[in-house]
Amino acid sequence: QFMKLYQYMEKNFRNPELSLSMLAELSGLSLPTLSREFQKNLGQGFLECLHQMRIEAAKFEIEHTDASLKDIAVFVGYSNTLTMTRSFKKYTGTTPGAFRKK
């Protein structure tokens, strides 16, 4: 069952409304149970997993398009550029702008 949820997440990570609560509702699992499933199966929490999916997509867009960072942020599921920049720096050690310059 967890793999189905993970696959759903992979297909829908760009949805800014995607949340642990949404997945819990879809699966019929409680929030604590679902949270434990993420730790058990992936070794990380839901949010960390979601940010990593979004950051990988953002990296691809930065490398392969000329889209603005604002447009990329929205495209990968962030509500604004600042949120994406914070996550990007946390997981890559650099800002999206610096990553694009490389």
C-alpha cells in the first residue's frame, strides 16, 4: 500500500495542496501511522521526501529551460520563489540562481 501512495506522490508532487493529511485521507491511514511508514520505507519524513522531489524537478527545469525561477517554483509545486530557494539551498547547498549560473 505504501508504494501506491509513493507513486501517487511522484505523480502529484507538483500539486501545492499535496500534504500528509491528503495522503492519509486517500489511504485511510492515520497521520502518525503514515508518518511512520515514510520513516520505515524511505528513512525520511513526508516533507523531506516532497521537497526532494520538487528540488530534483526544479534542478531539471533550471538546467533545461530558460523559465524564470518564479515560474519554475510554481511549476514544481512551491507557492513562491522564496520557499523554493530555502528548500533548494537546504538540499543542494546552493541557491537556484547560483545553480543556474553553473
